Amino acid sequence: QKEVEQDPGPLSVPEGAIVSLNCTYSNSAFQYFMWYRQYSRKGPELLMYTYSSGNKEDGRFTAQVDKSSKYISLFIRDSQPSDSATYLCALGSYQKVTFGTGTKLQVIP
Amino acid sequence: DTAVSQTPKYLVTQMGNDKSIKCEQNLGHDTMYWYKQDSKKFLKIMFSYNNKELIINETVPNRFSPKSPDKAHLNLHINSLELGDSAVYFCASSQARQGGSPLHFGNGTRLTVT
């Protein structure tokens, strides 16, 4: 079983839709929870960062962490074509960060 | 002003050759990394250096050798290139060595081995 599981998609939604991206994990040592966005031919960029269970909101983005279920989510409200990218969850333990395989999202105008 | 820059952007070479990728960061970070991203977008850590000291060395063939001349630079040398080495290699940096410190990535070096 992989340490971090993420549905690779692709996920295609109409502009304005609410998008839900999810990851599950198996290692209780993970303490830090991040989402990165990667545009085509670019490096990943940090989108959201949290270390506690619950919700964290930043503009149209909400990160949700449920440590008891080992489940994290990223919600995107009012999705825009510019949100079309690959979204990678990333979980950090003391020593290192482990990435999910990424979900490719396409927002259709 | 690019925070993490790596060169070259593209590298096409034949099996058996030796090649190097260079990385520089101007963020003042202490920790630098090399990640490999395969065709399925899976991003896997290869090496991590903290202030020129190797702190993470994942299960990587010893044909791959990182070198950190100072804390702002981390290079990757690859000997005897194989077809399976084709991937995108990302350099990254972070302020601290802990897994909770956000990573800043370069834009990658796309290596193709023919």
C-alpha cells in the first residue's frame, strides 16, 4: 500500500463548479499537510499549508484535514479556467515530504 | 528574479553518456533537494542537503551523485545514463530541513535518454 493515495483523474468540470480533490494516507507520522499546484512545464508551487485537523480557507481555496480518518481534501469554489493544472497533495513528517501522484484538473469555459 | 533556477531546461542525450544539472537558489534557504518526476507525474525525493551536508539519500543508483559547493547551489551529476533515467528532475529549496517546511521548486530539467 502506498503511503499516500491520490486519484490521478483527469477531472473535467465546467467553469464555476466546486471542485473536490482528495488524498488518503496511511502513515500516522505525517504532521504537515500541503497542496501544491503544478502548471504544465512548470515546477509545483505551494497553494495551501496546514498542520491541524479542520478547515483552512484562502480565497476560493479550502483545505480540510481529518487526521482520525487520515484523509485530506482541497476544495476550489467558483473554479476558473486558470485553475486548470495538476494538484498534488503533500504530507510532511519530521524528515521529509511525501507527495501524492497528483490529480489533473481541467476547467472548461 | 527567479528564486530557484536550474539549467539546462532540456537535456537530450544518448545512453551511456554522463551529464550534469545545475541548481541555484537566491532565497537564503539552508536546505536543497533533488526530486524526480516520472511520466505519471509522481514526484519522488532523491537527495536532500542541509547547509552542504547530505541528510537524505533515498534508494537511488550510485550513478547519481549530488554535489553542494555552498548552501545556495546543488548540482546533480549522472553517470552512464540509462533509458529509465528519462524524467523531469526538479530542484527545490526550503528554509528548514523539517518535512513541514514548504518547498520552493525550480521549473525542472526535462531529461530524455535515447
